[in-house]
Amino acid sequence: MDNREIRLNGKRSLKGNYLVAIANLVVITIISYAFQMLFTGSTVDVQNFNTVSTISGGTLLLNFLISIVSMLVMSLLNLGYNWGFLNIQEGKQMTVSYLFAPFKYQAQKAIAFVFRRDLLILLWSLLLIIPGIIKSFAWALTDFIYHDEPDLSNREILEKSEQMMQGNKWKLFRLEFYYVLFYLIPIIIWMISALFIANNNTNMNDQVTGALFLGLFAGFMLVIGVSVLLTFVIEPKKRAARAAFYKSLLY
């Protein structure tokens, strides 16, 4: 199948599951924020609507351990989230319970799996950014392979994903770049506006220039807000398309 057909398959699988997919993403975001508060040692002052630091002196080791636990929990939640997209390809209904499936079945193996994969990608990225990106695409199918073949060792899962992605990394990149473009559109519009104002501010007085740059800042904040909202709209479609891509390679 070409990428257009794969995207259509992903879109079809989301029929009746789209709202649940968004809800699952909201749950992941809330849990991530909760862990961030724990990691930074912050609490929310409801009366004054601000964040208050609760760490005095703090311990670097404790913060580091909390950050590791936080990343592992997020990786496990995303593992379960991706399993949900694989199952809806088979006509099943997505539920919130998918998020927590990796915690219920062979939790130790799941933890070791996401830790090993994420650590290796991080190390490749520290070496050079491009090798890190290449490895992330080489291992793009690991979550699905883990689901379908849980008896494989973690090393074998990584190796099988690399084998399946040989000659297919560019195709997956093009498939997912289609969705990334939606994030780039508001950013590109803002950048063009900023460049236009920067190149034409010589004929403006200080008051007008200040107002324009204040408007640009407001526009930048709006772009961030729009990008966050787009995540909840586009991310389920992108993940559904990746699951459809995986299925297309099996047949």
C-alpha cells in the first residue's frame, strides 16, 4: 500500500474510537504533568493560582531517580497507548484500560524493554542527532512487535523492527511528516510575519514598533496554544497511521 492508503486505513480504524483516543492522550498528559510537579517539587496554590516550590535544598540523587521513574511511566503508558491503535486495526474498541496494560502483563519485561530502547536511542542521539533519528525510525515498530510476539526477547524485538524497517524508513518518515506539517503551518505563518516586521521596522516610530512586537509575542503564545490543541487532534491520527503502516508490512 502507498502512504495515502495507509493514512486512510488509519483514519477508518479511528471511526468510533477517536474520542477515546483523545481522552487517553489527555490522561497521559495529566499523569505527565503530575510527575513533573513531583519531579520539580512543586505544588499548585489554588487560592493565588500559582506554582509554589516545596523543595528546600533538595537532593540531586532523589530528583534524578524521580525523573527516571517518570520517564519509564510515560514510556509504559505510551506503549499501552500504541497497543490500543494496533487493536483497533483489528476491529476492536479502544478503551482507557489499554494505557495500563503494560503494567499488568509482564511488567518487569515491559519496563526493561522501554528502558533499554529509550536509553539506546538517547545514547545514539548524544553521539549525533541524525543517528538518533535513524535509530528511532529503525525501532518504530517495536511497540507493535512486542504486542504481537511477547515471547521474543527485548533484543529480538529491536532486531525484528530493524529488519522490517530496512528500506522502509524513508516511507515512514514521509507518512508521518504529512502530520508534522500541520504543526508547522502556524509556526511558518508566525515566522513570516516576524521577518516582515523586522525588515520594515525602519519606517515605523517606536510606539508602532513596540505595539507590533507585542502583537508578535501574543501571536507566538497563540501559536503555542494552537500547537498544543493540534496535538490532541493530530496525534491519534498519526499513531493510527503508524499502526496501519505496521500492518501493511505484515502482508
